[in-house]
Amino acid sequence: MKSLLYAITALAVFGLAFWAYRENYATQQVLKETRALQREIGAAQVRISVLRAEWAYLNRPDRLLELAELNFERLGLLPLRPDQFGRVDEVTYPVQPALQISEGVDVSGLNARRTEEASQ
């Protein structure tokens, strides 16, 4: 009986060792994937910062004014002036059409039925 117990215990230990070995390698693989993703995220953030710097450089007001003047015949763009802007309260929004009710519902009968049921 003792030898059977020893055999079962040894099999359980081998099984747990095999499980721990596999979990260890699975964890290491996940850690490698996580590091690779973090490197990709870092590279993407660098690319975004470069693109933002390029956007800021290309959107300089003096450069845009020069481009608008050079291409005035083709585009007809005029320079922006402060009096071209308005306040938010000056914006007119379209009027929403009134909701048209095609079929009415009589709810007075429903209320009468509820009061009858409540009194019973």
C-alpha cells in the first residue's frame, strides 16, 4: 500500500514539475511579446511626435500666407482677419421641425382601469 502511495506521490510531483516547466516558458514568451509591444508603442510615440513637429512647421502662419499669395489665382484664398471670426452666440442653428403626431392615444381609459384594479 505504501509503494502505491509513493508511486502516486511521485507521479503527482512529476506532473506538477512538468506543469511548472510549461508555465515558466509560457510566461517568458508572454514577457517577450510584452517587451516587443512596448518597443512598438515607443516607436509609434516617436513617430507621432515627429509628425506633430512637421505639422507645426508646415502650418506656420507666415508660410501659409505666402502659399495663399502664391496660389491666389488658382485658389482664391484670402488671408484671415480677426473681424472674420464671430462669437458662439452669434451662430444661427437651424430650427428643428415640430414633431407631427399622426395618431393620438387615449390614455384616460387606461387610468380608469388602473384605479378600478387598485380599488378591488
